[in-house]
Amino acid sequence: MTIAHPNAPVDATWFTSSYSNGAGGECLACAITDSGVLIRDSKDAAGPVIAVSGRSWQSFANAQRRR
């Protein structure tokens, strides 16, 4: 995992969960890139971005599905 705010692609397509209600709660925005996934606070588009590998993201997503 790395903090990638200076390296985040300007043209990244960010999305939020379909479970996000837009009411300003705790929500993350994600963008899929060639090298993995970028994650940021959905309310702070100019804030820090965390970059994780595709494999790490898949492990995280699979763990959430089992909950």
C-alpha cells in the first residue's frame, strides 16, 4: 500500500458503492487503474489517495463478501 496523492492519474474514473446514499456519511471513492486500485475519501477529492495492488483489493473485496 502506498500514499499516491501526487501520482494519482488526473483522468481516473472514480466511483462510490451502490450502497452509498449521498447523505455525507463515511464513504470511499475508488478508481481502477492498470496497476491496481486507488482509494480516497469521497468528500475530499483533493485529499490523499491510497494505492493498492489489484490482488490486495481482490482479497479485501472477497473478505467483505463473506461478512
